[in-house]
Amino acid sequence: MKFLLCCAVVFHQKGSTIINLRSEIHSHVCASPNEMLKLCVPSFLYTIQNNLLYLALTNLDAATYQILYQLKILTTALFSATMLGRRFSKTKWASLVVLTAGVALVQISGSSDHDGGGEDEDKNRLAGLFAVLCAACTSGFSGVYFEKILKGSDTSVWIRNIQMGIPSMMIALATVFLHDAEEVERKGFFVGYSPMVVLVITVQAVGGLIVAVVVKYADNVLKVFATSFSILLSCLISALFFDFRPNFKFLVGASLVILSTAMYSKPEKKRGLARRGHVLPISHGTRKTSS
């Protein structure tokens, strides 16, 4: 879906002609094997990440999953510091500590959609936690890697998504036919694609493109922190439609996660900036300062 949307945007940008679209894709895909090879890394990681998130959602309630997944803020910050050479202020590092504490509280709270808890439920929750942790690591690395590629060239974000979408589709198709070849042969490839499933796919595709634009013109850590506000919405929807009952530890942990967002968004003092040098910006992309 995302691949088709990006093709539609490029088609419009190139005069709405098939010839120009084909020429653009050929020059950036077939004639750029090195670029395609570099983008195979985030493509592979994003494919794994999506499957890990499905596993996590299967074993965790929506609100708990949403809060635990905010660990990607921590992994994104660590990869930004190591791969992009970014420097963070003490306040931002403190916000990451607060975030980690909040996520830990949510995990030990044991909140779930069910009142009872058995051995099978504990194992499922552990599997969900493991899946979220792995997804947070792949999200942090692939997001920063993709940001580095985006800001290191003049290629549009739409072309980059087309380049990344091709290996992603190949990997996903190979996985489908390796594990579900018999079912696909019997029932067809599009079995189970209900209107709700199509809606979810569309929302995910559009959301992914919005994220890519934010990464292009802001920064990856800011993008990830912005998603923390969805925690409130997830908790509210879970309480209204899934009989979700958060306990005290869960509420404290969720509050700490939201607090970490506010701490990160706090503007830095100019004196502190001059003394420490470059600090990751709040609302603008990374800029080089002239000496």
C-alpha cells in the first residue's frame, strides 16, 4: 500500500505520465544497485519489526503494548548518539531515565484485560514483552539508519520509500510462501482481507509516510517522542471498548512516560547551549553551526 501511494505521488510530481514515472523508478532502482543494497538493511529490519509488533499485540493489551513500545525512544536516542554523533543535554538524558522507569513500572504492574492470571497468561505476557523489546531495538536502529540516508542525499522521501518498499515486499512474500504456501494455494492470497483489515493497512501506510516526512524535515527522536501522546488515546480506547482496568502502578508508569515527553520538549537555555555546543534540536532538523 505504501509503495503504491509513493508511486502515485511520484507520478503526480513527474507530470502525471507513465513514461516519466518509469524513467524515475528505473534511474533510482535498476540503475542504483548500491543505493538499493543500502536500503535492504532497514527494509529487512522493518519487516521483522512489523511481525514482532503483531506478536506483541497478540499477547498484550493495547495500552500496555503502547507504553512498553515507547522504549524505542531510548534505543533511538542511543543509536542517534552513536551513529549520528548527536549530543544530548542533561535534561534529555534524564528524560530517557524517567521513560525507562515508567516503562518498567508498567511492566511490573501486571495490568491486563483479565482479572485472573495463570501460568499461560504469564508466559504470553513474557512473550509480548520480549517481542516489544526486540521491536524497539529494530525500530531505533532502522529509524536512525533511514534518517542518515535521507539527510545524506537529495533524493526525495517518496523515492526512498519506493526503494525500500521493493525489498520489503520481496522479503514479506518469500516469508508468506515459505510458511503459508498451502493455505494460499487453497484459499487464495487475499483470504482474510476484510474491510477492517484493509482500513488498518491503509492507516499504517499513510502513517508510515507521515513519519518519513517528519524524519526528513525534523529528527527521528522527535518523531518517536511525538508518538508518546498516543498513550493517552490508547488507554482511553482500551478502557471504553476492551474493559481495560489499569492499576496504580500502571497509572504512575504511564504518567512517567508522559513526563519524559515534556522533559524532552523543554527548551534549552541559550547559555547552556553555547557552553555545551550542539544539542539535539526540539523542532528543527539537525543543523551545522558555523564556527
